[in-house]
Amino acid sequence: GAVVSQHPSWVICKSGTSVKIECRSLDFQATTMFWYRQFPKQSLMLMATSNEGSKATYEQGVEKDKFLINHASLTLSTLTVTSAHPEDSSFYICSARSPQVSRGTEAFFGQGTRLTVV
Amino acid sequence: DAKTTQPPSMDCAEGRAANLPCNHSTISGNEYVYWYRQIHSQGPQYIIHGLKNNETNEMASLIITEDRKSSTLILPHATLRDTAVYYCIVSTGNQFYFGTGTSLTVIP
């Protein structure tokens, strides 16, 4: 399957600082990428849909000013957690749709980024 | 929001077939059934998807009922590495909303 890579795999930051997470589609161009958050022992929660060259669409309850998403190219989307607080500590996962499937559309996921805010 | 219902957990003996059920009674005509799995602290891995017909690939088989209100993922010969949380998702292929999934434990 297609490859989606996230960087970094884990990050520790101080409360009040901002953290940027990168999501890259390595072998295909992704017009749409998705960002998820997952707390321990819970399922993935969709945060936002990121479309190349336009503003992201956020799910209800997700603060757009806190979670800044940029999708400037067909292979890169970034999520910036601004003014991070301990409650933002979570596992953040991105996914990208592969345009290569003719029946339906598969989404491929990155390996995730473990954010710990201290 | 997730439109699927799955049992929270299942066990399967190593080497036997694992049959994971999923109910999606409100599925729309243009929605596919997707299956992903997540091994601890990793991103979800695509397994298989289908619309109406049964599907098979190198990882698994997907059986969709004729009314499309339920489906079953079959891992034909489960191994210890198949221990994971399995998610059944219905989607047109745009947003994917995850439910609670089934935690499958393969027992030696």
C-alpha cells in the first residue's frame, strides 16, 4: 500500500509552547489529508480534513485556532498545536487518501506522533 | 459519527480462522465497508474494503450480507501478530469516522 510518514514520532514540549507535526505522502499525491487524535484506550477521533491549497475543515468541538493545519503541497500537511497544555498530550495520527484506487478510496495512515506536554 | 457496531473484544486460537462481525444497519447506498486494524501505538493499517460483493486479498476476506446491513472480516489463519484492535468503518471514501472497534487477541 501507499506510504504516509509522520515526523516526529514522539515529542515532549513545555506547557505554553507550540509544536509542529508533519505528515507526508511518500509515493503518491494526496489532495486530501486527515488529522486524528487518540487518547489512551480510546478510538481515533477525526479532528480536521485538510485540502491542498485551501483552508482545513474542522470537526465540531475542535479549536481551529489551537490546532493550525497547513496543506501547502500535494505531499505535505502540517498540524501545529499552539500554546500546548498537558491536556493536549495525545497520540496524533494523519492519513491521506490514495487517488490510485478505482473502487472506493483507501486512506493510508501515518505511524502517529506521541505528544507529551509537561 | 461512527455508524458501526462491533463486539468490544474477541479471542481466537492461533492457526484458526478469526471471524470479526460488524453491524452497519444505516449504511447508505454509496458507502463502502472498510476494515482497518491498529496494533498498539501505531497508526491504523488498511486491510480490505468492499461495496456489495465479497472481497478477498492477501490479508483477509470480507463477507457483506446481501442487504449490506452487516459484514464479517475473516482472517483465515490467525497468528499472534494479528492481535490488534480491528475497526469496521462505513464511508464514501472521504472522512473516516472510527468506532470503538474489536480488540482481537490471538491465543497461542
